[in-house]
Amino acid sequence: MLSETIENALNKQIKLEANACMRYLAMATWAEVIGYNGVAGFFYKQSDEERIHMLKLVKFVNERGGTAEIPSLEAPKSTYKDLHELFGNFLESEEAVTESINHLVFQTLEEKNYTVHNFLQWYVAEQAEEEALARTILDKLKIIGDDKSGTYLFDKDIEGIVAQTELNEAQE
Ligand code: FEO
């Protein structure tokens, strides 16, 4: 069973994941139109992942006797100054999701709801991975600075990261 507090908090998380899904889709579109195909592929994939994060929550809430609320979505930011701003926003977005997950975990401990606590551990691990990835990419971008050929290679590099992740996932 879910208390009203936990059900509301899980529904709030559904909305956060849904908004992240749309935010990354807008990032993918921005990158694709400019011609950063590697970066576009990266954000299309991130957007797909956020939809999965949202769906897992929707199904969990419904299975636990609650009712998942399918939210209306905020219009995402659609233009970026450059890749630094783009990936800076990506990190900020992930940090906000992590903060929300951490708060949810805290609430489950307060209520001694170990079923939801256990379910959320997947999200805790996922957030650690996503934040680490965003920081690694931002570090690369800092080294490149405004160098045009560096940016071109960076885009190719990201394409490689996406292809490798897809290969690893296919083998799992
Ligand atoms: Fe589902 Fe990347 O937060």
C-alpha cells in the first residue's frame, strides 16, 4: 500500500521524468538541426531513457494500489548558446532529479515503507551514473573550449559513446 504522501511524491517524480524526456528531446532537436549528429543521438537516447524511468514509476504506482497521474508537460527550452550550455543544462537537470529521488528515499525511510525504498534503489544507482556521465562530458568540453575542430571531434566521440552503450545494452 502507498500512503497519500508517498503516492503524491511518486506522482511528482513521474512528472519530473516526463519533463526530462521532453527536455532531452528538445536538446536532440537543437543539436540535430545545427548538425551535431553525435550529440543529437545522445539526447534522443537520453529522452528514450527518461520515458522508461517514467513508465517504471507509472506501473509501480498502479501495481501498489495507487493511481499514476499522467501530467501535462512544460514546454522545454529549445535553443542553446552552445554545447557548454547544453551539457551544463543536462547536468543541472540530472542534479534536480537526483535531489528529488533522494528526498523520496528519505520519505520512505520516515514511513518505514521498505518496498518503495527498495524500488527506488534502481533510481539512486541510475542517477549516480547519469551525473557522472554529464560531468565527464562537461570536462571534455572544458578542455576543447571554443576550438572548432575539437568540437567536430567531440561530436564524433559522443557518437562513439552512444554506439558503445547500445552495444553493451544489447549484450546484457
Ligand atoms: Fe530519470 Fe535522468 O533522470
